Amino acid sequence: MNPMDEEALQQAAKKRVGLKIGFYTHLLVFVLVNSGMYLMNSYSGGQRWHQFPLFGWGLGLAIHGIVTFISLQGMGLKARMLEQEIETLRRRQR
């Protein structure tokens, strides 16, 4: 298996950091907005209307997290599969 050159490492690291920052930004906005809606709900009589967007958005956030962290794990898998295919093609050329 060939080690990645410095430029490829930089690109892979940037992509991984971008995925993580995207999820953490989504999480921060979720917490801030839903905290604000909870406070508004508390001061407006407590009808619990804030739970509907909380659950819907929470589901979307959970899916975002799952997709993000699975894709981060899959990056190594993709590299290994690519290396295997390259080796297979090299053997066929011989």
C-alpha cells in the first residue's frame, strides 16, 4: 500500500474537517434555536408547541450525524478498495 503524499493528506484532512465542522455547526444551531423556542414557549403559556420542530429537526440532525461519521469511517474503506482495484488491474496487465 502506497502512503499518501503530503498534498493528498492535506486534501483528505480538509475534507474530513469540513464534514465535521458542518455537523458541529448544524448541532450548535439546533441547540441555540431550540433553546430559544423552549424559552419562548415557557413564557407564552407552555403549550408545548416547541416539541414538534424539536423532534423533526432532531431526526434530521441525527441523520446528518450518522451520515457524516459513517462517511468519515468509509474514507479508509474507499482508499483500500481503490488500492485493491489498482493492484488487480496491474496483475491483469502482466
